[in-house]
Amino acid sequence: MIKSLRPQIEAVFNEAAPIAPAKRSSYPLIQKLHGPSFDFKKVIRGSLSYDPKGNLLFSPGDYVIPVITYCMKQGGTSPSGHIYSLSTLEGTRAGVVRELNLRAPPKFSVQDIQIVSWSLQAGLSYDEMTPISQKIIDEIIPKTKSQLKESFLEILEKRWNQVSNSSNGLLPNFYEASENLFDAFGEVGQKINEIQKFKKRLHEVGHDYSRLSELINIPTNFNKNEISNTSWSQISKNVYARFITDGHFQDIGFVQIRILPSGGTEGQKREVNSINDNKVAVDIGALIANPNSDPVQPLTFSPMYGFAGILVLPALVENPISATMILAAILTATTIDWDSFFNLYNLLKDLNDQQIKDQFKRGFSALQKEHDELEKPLKEAGIINGKTKETSTRPKNKVREYEKVGGDKELQQDFDKFPGNISIASNGIEYKTLPSGKKIVKRPKKAEKPPTLEVQPSDNDITLDPKIRIKVRYK
């Protein structure tokens, strides 16, 4: 009976499976890259950019992208240092998982994102998820809620019971079937048991990552020599990639990428590679690390220099290479993200790593130049000069402050030195827009705050962080 019905059950499962097995969508493997060997020390470290769909854009060359990883099974093992190949993320909820990994960091913790991912993999409906998971979906990927109205087990139950009804009583209905009966259906039956086990566990412990992660076994079998020989996956005619890790899920790993000069179109079916303004778009979010072993977790990725922002995680303290690459990407961007830069500084400032120190030195030099450029109107108007003492209480910040003797009267006199008509902001504050586009803002004394003259960047200047400021306080 099982032998005759198994193909039908497998067909039902595979058609509606939230995430398809990684082994079914593997890319071709090669052991040796075309051209010179991949040298980790010579990869391109600098600007990273995304297209509107969240694909990373690359010119020809070699790249290493630090990523945080998520496990793609509710149970099983996640050994440190396992060797993976690459596949395409497929299944009825593959797109939802991709959007989650792309958009949720850094607004939510990787542990919370992992619980949402587990829930999606288990095919839970929106109503079956925890309130925190629902909040993440509501804020990050609300358009996907329509796909989450019905759970995978509900879909499977309907189809299973159709087979049951036509089996003349040989196959019990879905919720009368035992765990042993599901196991008898092989891999598909085992996955059904895993989903039911996770659903029960989630109901018992709620949104408790430490308790849910107990379903995952983390053995240690790290062998660095083997990992260095990880095969390359051919993503398309001119794109090769591989995933390297010393750790397990929720650890930092690296996606290594080689882009060849030719603009081939092979692989467009998977929508991983395209040519845009002489750059190649690689969708890391659509990749899944294939362990080539059924008990071992597949992994998906969120680039740490991500589409939605930069991930600043405590794990970077133990991974200075990743930190250096992220800092380099921040400092070569068209607009430097100073919030992320200072968050990294606060996390890593005590590390005795010369490359990180060099990046911080480079960053503070760039910030000084941005401040110097922004304060030019104040110097040209004679409001500050080379002898005016900077009084910034937080020198490693986006705001440079000066102090002058005076009050509201002196503030008004200095404000009048600038040309242009006075505009009124929605909060009632007066400001002028200079020909360069920079804004001069007059802030009269308010409660304990002294009168302040403030310079803000032009709205059209994409090279400056819009929150960077020069402030002159009158005391």
C-alpha cells in the first residue's frame, strides 16, 4: 500500500513544499577557476551597490562578501566548517524567505529573523506564527501576508485526504496517521514529522530562540584544509561562486565570487545574473548552501553590507576580516553611512588589529573633510575662523560644534550675514538656502538649549550624509 501511494504523496508534498530540497537545484561544479587562483588577500575591497531588486552589482573581478547565515531545516545538524556547494532557493515560500533575509536586517535581530524563517519553512500560516514573527512580517514584508493565509499542513491534509478517500480505507486520514506511518513514506514523511515537531515546539515555548534552537545539533568537525578546497559553483556563464565557513548557522561566513569579463546570458532562468550598465547583478538572496548530506542544514544568507542597511553584530569582534571589508565598503560608498561607521567603531575600537585601525583612521579623515566642506559658509561670512575653538563634546560624531560669546542677538546678527530669503520650516524655525544648496538654520534659545546657528547639507548633495551638521552655539 505504501509503495503504491508513495509517489502520489511525494507529488503532493513537492508541489506545495515551502522550501524545496537544495539538491534539486544545484549549480554545476568545477574544482578550478578559469584564470589565476582566487587570492583572498587580493580581492576587491571597496564599494558595494545594489539594484532596486536587492541584487549586488559587480564589475569583473574577485570579491568576498561577508554574510550572516540562517539554517533551512527545523531539525537536523549544523556542523562547524561543513563544506557546501550552491543551489537556487526554490519552493512556494522561497521568495518570502529571500525578501525576509534581504529586508529584515538590521531592523531585527538575526535570532528573531531565524524564528520567522523556521516558521516559513514549516509552512505555518500567519495566524500560527508568534506575535513577534507577525510584527516582523507586518513591518518588513507585508505584501507576502496573502501567501501565508493557509498553512502548508492544511494544504497537505486536503490532498492527503483525497488520496486517503480513494484508497478504500487502506490509508488513514492525515491526522489519524501515526509518526511511524509518515516515516514509512521516506524523506517526505520524515519532513512531515519534522514540521509537526517544530509546530508543537513553537506552541510550547513561544518565541524563545534558545529553546527552539535545541532542535538543531551542532557537532564540531572543522577541517580547514578541506574547506580551502571547496568546489566552485557556476552560477552563469560568467559568474562563479562558493560559500566558505568556519562555523555553523547564525555565524559569519563568506560568499566568494568571481565575475569574468564576458557578458554571458546563461542562467537567466534562475534570475541570478544579468547585465546592467556594464555590471553583473548577483542575487545572493536567491542562493542556498547545499550541504550534500540529508541530515545537515542547508543555509541561506544576508550580506552584512546589506540592501536594508549594515549589520553590526558582536560576532565581528571575533571576525576582523569581515569588519575590515564592511568598513571598506562603507567608506567607498557615494554617501558614507556615518551611523553604521560609529556603531562599528564603538564595537571594535579596542581591537588590536592594524587593518581595522587603518580603516577607522581613514574614516575620521573623511569625516573631517566633510565637516570642513560644510562649514565653509561660516568661515566665508567671518562667523568662525581658524582661531575659533571647536567644542564638540563628542568629537567622534556627525556633528562638529563651536562656541561663541553671545545670545539671541548675536545669533540674529550672524544669521543676517547670509544672503537669501528667509523660509519657515513646519516647526516654525527660520532658515535660508544658499546658492550652493546648503541650509543655514537659526535656532533661538529654548529652555536649557542655547541659541544655535546650524549648517545643513544641500538636499541635492548625495555625497554627504543628510544628518551631518555644523553648529555654532552662543553662550
